[in-house]
Amino acid sequence: MTEGPTITTIAQRAGLSIASVSRVLNGLPTREDTVRRVMRAADELGYVPNSVARSLRNRRTHQIAFALSDIGNPVYVAMVREIQAVLKAAGYRLLLHSTEGDPEDEVCVLRGLRERYVDGLIISPLRGVGAEHIEAVTTARVPVVVVGPVPEGTPVDNVRGDSRTGVLLAMNHLHGLGRRRIGLLNGPLGTAPGAARAAAYREALELLGLPYDENLVEVGDFTRDRGARAARALLARAPGLDALMCASDLIALGALDVLREQGRDVPRDVAVVGMDDTDLASVAWPSLTSVSLGWAERGRAAARLLLDRLRDGSLPPRVVTVEPGLMVRCSTGGGPATAFATRARARVRALALAGGDRP
């Protein structure tokens, strides 16, 4: 087998010392003309740097992992797009790991950081952060950023949304349209978003002076088919409801499918609001009013927090909260042209109603 080019052969081709070539290939400060000569000689000889050996020397892999619960969910696709853009610009590769929402797998990923197979981790635990998560985060040998709620005082960089205010925006919007029998299609209550949205729905009803009726609530999962199944069950039990607050866009799409099958006009008979404001919301039929929870912005913020932590490990833990907004479209009687203005007006009304924003 023919031996590939080495630092020695590159030095000979470039007419430079081995020390000069070594400095260039290891990214150390060197004169520009020296860098050009080394890189030209390396290209001519077909030299490929040994990244494994380099990572062993400088203890950096230039790889970041993102552990997410569902690689096919549009909200995570939006996050991945933004995380990768930020990391790529800084010279890092992004690795993905789907935990399928399994807390044991999330903890396993965190504990695996002791092996330093990546330089940092962004993780979004579906069912929240428990004691084992916290123990694994505090003993990790590389920086971690958690996307989602964490217990107060947890020593970790954190990016979170605000489901509570998002639900208040949506419910206040529906109430302003004259809707009074507003059903909730939710995901599992054992998940962080499911629990938060259930609590916010009940709070909104109280603030609006509407009674809570368990017959207007159906729990399924955050998918289109489970959303459709939940919608059928809820509509059979409460045929007179006039609005649906859906805990995700995918649930809302399933509800739209069922309403269309049953010949119910949206929004005349039933107004529908989703959550997440994914790309699917604007292309749904009718286009879907949805709460934007800033998933793309959360991805960017998480990547930037991690890069800051890699540059300076002495920084205190930081928390970034991304504000929600209501994007009004045809499923509640609006349209694309009114989405931004309605978002601003609805937010002001909801915050005034609720007495201020809370995480």
C-alpha cells in the first residue's frame, strides 16, 4: 500500500521546515505567505489531516450533539436548521440523537458526555428535567444547554418558551370572536408541554369567566393521527362546541381533517387554533391560526449559549425566555395579511387580562 503524504513530504514540497508546516496544519499563528505555501503543497500531494489524532491532542472534536425527542416533528426540524447554521459558522458539526421522549435515554446521553465524544450538548427533554437529569448535567465534562423548563436553581444554561402566555393569547382571541364552548385537544399530561398547556387552559377559562368542563377536554398525543382520533372522541361527546384549542399544530391538522370529514365549516361552525406555528400552519386548508413559540429562535439561542460557554466556562448559568405570539389565519377568520397586527393586539389584551407575563 502506498504511503500517503506526511508533514515531511509537505515540508519538502513547500521548501519549508517541518516545524513551520506543523504550525500551519495545527492552526497556529503563522505568516500568510507560509500558510499559502503549505496549503498549496498539501493540496498538490492530496494531504488529508487526521482529525482523530488532532482531537486527541487538543481535546476538541469540533462536534456538537443535539438530543431531541422526535426527529420527524416539524418543531425540531426548525430548531435543527437554526442550530446547524450557527454551529457551522463557528466551525462545528452537528450530530443528532432521537430519544423518542424516553427519560432514561436522555440521562444515558448526558452520562455519555463523560467520554467527551462531543464538545457540547443541546438537549430538549420531553417529560421535563428530573433529579437524574440534574445529576448527569452537573457531572458532565462538556457544556450542556437545556431547551425547555428546568427546576429553579439548576446550574445549567437554559432556553425556554412560554406556553402559558401562548395559550392565554389563543384563548383570549377565541373569546373575542364570541366563542364560549372552547374544547382542548392536548398531548400527554406526563410531558412538559402537555402539563403546561392543560394548566394554562384552565387558567384562561377562569380569567375569561368561563366554567371548566372536563367533557370539553380530550388527551391524545402530539401527532396528526392521534389528534384526529382525539377530535372524533371530543366532537362525539360535545357536538355543540364552537372552538378547539389544540396543543400542537399536528393535533390541529388532525382536527381539521375530522371537521372536514363531518362537514363542519371552519371557522364558521368551529374555530381552530394550533400551537407551534410550524411551516404546516400556513399551508393547511384552511390556513391555521397558531401560537408561535419561537422554536427557530430557541434553536439559535441554544447554539449561541453553548458557543459562549465553550469560549468561557466561567460564565454564570443563563436563562433565555422566548416570547410567544399569535399568528391569526383563516381557521379563526383571519388571513395572512392581518397576522402580524392581530398578534400584537392579542398579546396586549391577553397580558392585561392575565395581569402580566409569567414563565
